[in-house]
Amino acid sequence: MSENSWAERVFGGFRKTSERLATNLSGVIATAKLDDATLDEVEDALITSDLGPAAAARIRAKLAEKRFGLGISEQELKLAMADEIAAILRPVAKPLEITAFPRPQVILMIGVNGSGKTTTIAKLAHLFQEDDYGVMLAAGDTFRAAAIGQLATWAQRINVPLVRGPEGGDPASIVFDAVKAATDQGIDALVVDTAGRLQNKRELMDELEKIRRVLGRLNPEAPHDVVLVLDATNGQNALSQIETFKEVAGVTGLIMTKLDGTARGGVLVAAAEQYGLPIHAIGVGEKIDDLRPFDPDLVARVIAGVA
């Protein structure tokens, strides 16, 4: 995929946020001065465009600090907002790197059913393959036969080994077998699918805790990463998922999927401001190469409407 094509897809993923922000800002610059009234309207526009109250307040304060009372054009306002949005996003833009020693690096993938988790696992594995890392997958979501089958199909498609068990089997046992196999085969990254059930948080917490205990016997450092996959179409509901999974699973980083024309991608800014968790990558389609490391400057420009 060319870089131009990727930028176009990212634009599509944040179009809804960008267009909503542009609509909400229409007429705001009539005063030609960045005074309190204008700043209030800018802040309201940012909040209603899914960037969240905390990020909106921070951007308002920075604009006031730099430009208060000065004349400003619509384009200048957009550029200034892009700078401030990028300042929020840059500290959390961190690709998922394979650094564990001894190998393998164990990455638990979590997220609610329907978030695109299983497909994202395959795309992440493909990203690692592009960097010449050996990858193995583990089908730890044993409660859905469809999840096991889908992961098996992807593993075959991208030619990586998969450790799986029977439907309804013990996820911790599968992860144990996978770590042993990955260690024996000299695999760099073991990516583990996990159940996405939030109906019973206690049950999910117990299951993940058991997986952690089993991993600890083989490698006290594992899991090295606990990555939450978020569906961008959920908008502000994604924040409540971060809150819940942080409590249940100890999330260490985020990947946002389904950034297409219906997405509300501005929530990434709200997540960055509120939680400060690393954003490893974003997904903008169904193809295997439609997951890329998160580019904060490109996303900021797109949201502000200056890309």
C-alpha cells in the first residue's frame, strides 16, 4: 500500500470527526478575534466532535495562551488546533516493539466480541512478519468456536503456526502449550487471543489471572503486553471499555480498528488525554496490510481538517 493510499484511508477513518468539527466550527470565526466567546465555541465544537471534555479544555487553554485576543482566520485556527491535538497524541504514539529477552514476547490481545480482535491479531502478526520476526498465534478464546476457526483461517493465510485446543477447553492450558512451543521453536512473538466476555467481569478476571499465573511459571516477565482492541464506531463508549479492561486485565496499550467512513475516531484524542496509554496502531480496513503504526501528526491534521 502506498503512503498516499494509507493517508487517504486514514482520512476516511477520521472523516466523520473532521466533518463534524468543521460543521460545529462554521461561523465561529466571524468575530475574527480569539476571545472568550470564540474559545467557548471552539471548546464546545471539540467536545461534540468526540474529542472529550478534558482534551477540549486543554486545547482551549493552549489556544488562549498563545493567541488570545489576536485576529485569526479559519485556516489559522485549524492549524493551531492540529498542533495542539498532535501535542496530545505524540506522547502515546508507540509502535509495539519486540524487545523481550528471552523470547518469546507474549502479547495478550483483549477486547469485547465484535471489536475486530481476531482479525487484528492476524494483521499484527503480519506487521511483525514484515519486520522479519517469527510469530506464533494461540487461540485462547475457547468459548467461541467461530473465534478458533477464524484464527485458524488467518494463521493458514499468513503462514504462521497456531496452537489451539477444543471448544470450551482451558485457555490457560493452551497458552502454556503455546509458550512452550514458541520457546522450543525460537519464536519471537506469541500473540494470544482471549475471550471478550464482559457480561461477567469476575469470570473474565479469574480467567486472565489464571493465564498470568501459568505464564509466570514459564516466564516471570510474561505477558509482556496486554493490548486492548477498540472498535472506533463505538465513539465515547470506547472510553468505558478502556476503564473496565484496565481494571480487569491491566491494559498496557491500545489498537483502534474499524476506522472507516462511519467511525468516530476523535475518541482516540479523548483516550490519549484521559488515560495516556500507548496507542500502538490503527486499522482502516479488512485487508491484511490495513493495520499500521499510529501516526499522531497525520491524524491530528486530518481531524483539524488541514490534511
